[in-house]
Amino acid sequence: MSDHNYVPESKVGKWFNDRLPLLSLGAHLREYPTPKNLNYWWTFGGILTFCLITQIVTGIVLAMHYVAHADLAFESVEKIMRDVNYGWLIRYIHSNGASMFFLAVYIHIFRSLFYGSYKSPRELIWIIGMIIYILMMAAAFMGYVLPWGQMSFWGATVITNLFSAIPLVGESIVTWLWGGYSVDNPTLNRFFSLHYLIPFLILGLVVLHIWALHVPGNNNPVGIDIKKPSKDTVPFHPYITVKDIFALLMFMIIFAGFVFFSPNVLGHSDNYIPANPMVTPAHIVPEWYLLPFYAILRSVPDKLGGVLLMFGALFVLIILPWLDTSKIRSAVFRPLYRQFFWILVIDVLALGYLGAMPAEGTYLFLARVSTVYYFLHFLVILPVLGFLEKTDPLPASISEPVLTGGLSTSAAKSDDIK
Amino acid sequence: MTLNRLIKLTLSILFVVLFSSKSFAAGSNIENLKVDWSFAGITGKFDRSSLQRGYQVYKEVCASCHSMQYLSFRNLGEKGGPEFSEEEVKAIAAGYEVNDGPNSDGEMFTRPGRASDKFVKPYPNVNAAMAANGGAYPPDLSVIVKARSGGANYIYSLLMGYEEKPADFVLDEGVYYNKYMEGNKIKMPAPLSDDLIEYSDGTKASLDQLSKDVTTFLTWAAEPHLEARHRTGTKVIIYLILLATLVYFSMKKIWLRVDSEK
């Protein structure tokens, strides 16, 4: 962050900046040298920031009207939908916003996987990102409980019950989480409290995520180190800001499409039935963004094994920078990895689909195959591939084509995931 | 690159499967009847007279067992709903006796309903409702259209779906056969039939008409701001597209400085 010597022009500005260098920070953010070849897959960082702020702002407004009580929560949500001015809009933005947030984060994560953005020197950016992702899942899960519909109640029951798989202390932990002997009013209260807290933890981690990013600078589609600033970079403002805003507007059009024309398609209709501890829904399914993990969980016949494997699926992501032994970042120059990447995408989508299906027969079998492949990808294929793969020659810089070999950067570009 | 192509093909197939899977997951063993609702689509609006007739069906038929606890009489006069006039709403509300109190003597009392009152429930509590209906609780209808997968089409199908049971199908006492109900068993006897009520606007009250009208009414009840949502949404998306177009050309112009350097 010491890549500039900014001096404010005004006296007041200089006085202020000498005491708290916020203006220097602003100048740094404006001038921050960014690779000029970033494609649209790199716009999701900005989109995710927008999603977080949107969730926080709409969430604060919803909390002004929501009542966190088992007897009143469902009714208070209906009151928001009917009687609060534009309450329907705020709630639909918030509930669909969660899905949009995950859509964007999955694209962001897979972009990182494709272009090797998690590799040295960006391991910490990746790990902070993974912690954000885990916190997002926690926040989304607890948020889904708040309307106190049937899926809220039973989803909470199923997920919290997972902890009972822990030997010896499992049952006590579950009782402690619930604040009683079943999911009930105390559970709802603490989930509301935590649901309000977690977004601010995420916000703090986002600052760290960006801070850690600004030390080495952005990775880029070619994946090579570049000199900064140089012919290969552009200042963040206006070049990247305008591109991010354009991409954000495209994203907002899709977002608005859901909010205004299909606000309930991503939710489950059972959640419009008030929670009833005496009636279990036919199929308890989590929200779509948790389905791959749900499929992994259910593919193991043993409860503890399933829980461990599910957390293992997250753990292999956290240690990914050390599982991938290849020094080449971008999949553009890794002909084999490129194909395994797409197989992984299919595998995760398949897990998501199977997570929504009943865990029986062919579905269960396919879920098991997909689960095994998921771990195979990270624990076997990636480590081995780094040694076996013959990678294509890298260009000397992102402005210059490769001097030897067949692949030029433009050819490489046309083959990236755009 | 053939493998790559194959992978991308698989991906697109998977996407199609994923998005069409919702209908599979619906759980019903038969496809719902499809109605060309006036409120469907991005410019969809409710048919005002259908909403008013639908309320009449609810009031004269459904309301004897089903509550609509999140609705107030005033909603019937609000924009985007049945839009009864203020006098009509007052008259509808006044037709009900509402429990109120305690008064200054500490006594509960009843008074004629006001527009600000909630719809009056047919039973004082869930247990009373169950006791009066053979152990089955007639669900509250405020959000029923959103609480059933298949939405309006499902509710309409259910109302139309009462048939003679197949010969080998076993039904207990007080259980009825319905083509569209999960498991085909329903505790609600066929609620609607041709000319069950007389519409105040003179429309012929066929089973189909009654079912369509009451489903339209229930859809509005579940989503009272649907029209405002559609209207605002159209404006928002037009605005976003215009803004995106402007930003796109600004972006092209700004990036020209970089792209021309090559």
C-alpha cells in the first residue's frame, strides 16, 4: 500500500491526511494499478460488495419491523409484505438477494479456480475468502429460519441436529445451541441475533480480503506476474470502476427480474406454511446454494461420517493453495487442468441437483459417485497434475504474444471461459 | 478440443435438467390444469370483477371453515385489489359482529365490524376448527397460493379435481377423492359446484367460473401488491437497461485510450 506518495492539494486536506491518511487511501484506491486484460469474470468482486451492502441495508430496515418470536415471526413477515410501505419490495430484495449473493460468490470462486488466483502469493486472499463463504452460509441458514415457516423450522432442526453426531458431547451441544430441548423460541432469538451480527463480521473480512489483494495486486487471465504500474496495467479508476459498474448493472437486471417477476421461485412453497413442530414436511430441502453440501452429507450412511465429509469438503477448499502443485496459474495454459476444471463444475452442479432429490436408489448412487469425484479432484488429481501436465508456453507479458510455440495470447483468450 | 465441447454440452444439458427439475420435485402425481391467468406474466393485472366475484365465493362458501387471518376488510377497497368502493367495504365489514374490549367496565363486548378489522375467523381457535372438521384443520387461506407448489394452477386444479374414486381405491369415512391432491385423499368435501351461489353481477356461476374467481381472489390475497410489483419492475428494468446502455458507451470510450495504445 506504499506505492504512491499522495499529497492533498488543500491545506485542510493536508492537515487531515497527516493525522488520518484517508485521502491517501482514496488516492490509492483510485490509482491502484490493475491488469488491463481483466475479463468480465473479474467484475464479481464489485458485484459481491454490492450484494453485501444491499443485504445489510435491506436487513436493517426489515429488522425494524420483524418480531423475533415463535408466535409472532410469521405474522410480522406477513405484515411487512402487506402493510409496511414497500415492505414487499424490501423483503423480496433481501430474500432474493441471498440467492444472488451466492450466485455471484460461486462464479467468483470458480473464476479463482480457473485462473489459479489462490496460488502464491495470494493464498491468504483465498483463505479469507473461504472464511467469508462459510460465514455467508451460516448467515443465510439463520436468515432462512427467521420467517418461521415449515422449512425454517425443519431446516433448523435438521442442520442443528448434525452436531449431535459429535461423540460424547454431541447431544449437549445441540441442547446448548437450541437453548432448550427442541428448536423453539430461544433458538429463533439467538439465530436472529447472530443473523444480524454475521454480516458485519463479513464486512470486516471483506476489508481484509481487499487489503490482502492490494498487496500483490490482481491476478489476471494470463496468470503471469506483471510489473506494476506498467504498460500492462491501468488505474482502477476510471477503467475498472466503469467496467464494474456496467457488469453490476447487467447483474442488477437479472436480480430485478427475480425480485419483481419471480420472487418466490428460488424459495420453497412450504415456507409460507407457519412452522408446526407436529407436522414434518414430505421433503426437507435446504436452499439451493447449500444443496451440494447436503448431497455430500447424505451420501454417507453414517451420521458422523456424513458431517465430517461435509466439513471436509470445505476444508479441502481452504488448503487448496497447497494441494495444487502446479506453478502455472491460469488454466488457459494448462490443457489438462482446463478439462478437469469443467468436470468439477459438472460434478458440483450434479451434487446440487442430487441434493434436491430424495436420497435413495439411483440418486443416492450418483451422489456417492459425485462425492467421491469431488474429493478425488482436490486430493488426487490436483496434486498429481502439477507433476504430469505439460503446460503451454507462457507469454512474456500480457501485452506481448508468446515468442515460441503455437499459442498466442489472443488465441489463449478466445479459449478462456468467457 | 472435442472433450471440451463434450463437457460444455453436458453442462448445458445439466442446466436444463436443473431448471426443469422443479416440476419433477412438485410431488403431485399428475400435471396441474393450466389457466391463462390475467395476473400472470410481467404486465399481469388482476381482473377486477373476477376478484369481486372471488371474494363473494370466499365469503359465502369458503369462509364457513377457512380463516384469512392476515387480511382486513380495508384491503378489499385498496388499489390493486377487488377495489370495492369505500361504502361497499364499510357495508361488508358491518355485516360481521366483532369481539372487542374490554370496555371501561372491564367487559368484553361485540360490535359491528369496521373497515380496519381483520377478517372474522370462523372458529375461535385451531382446536375448535379441528373438532368441527373431523380432526382436519382447514388451513388459513391468506397465503395459500404461495404455500402450495404449483400456486394458482394447483388451487384451481384442486377445486376442479373432485371425481368418482377409482373402483379399487379405498377411502375412509369423511375422506374424499381428489385427482390433484397429493395421495388423492382430501378431507374437504367438494366445496364448489355449478350454480352453488348466485353472483351479484349476474355472471353464470359454473364450477369452472367459481374456481377461477376464487383462485384469482386467493392469489391477490397472497400477493396484494402484485400489480404494483409488476408495474415497478417494468420501470426498474427499463431504467436499468437505459443506464447500462449509457454506461456501456462510456466504458467503450474510456477504454479506447487503452486499446488504441497497442
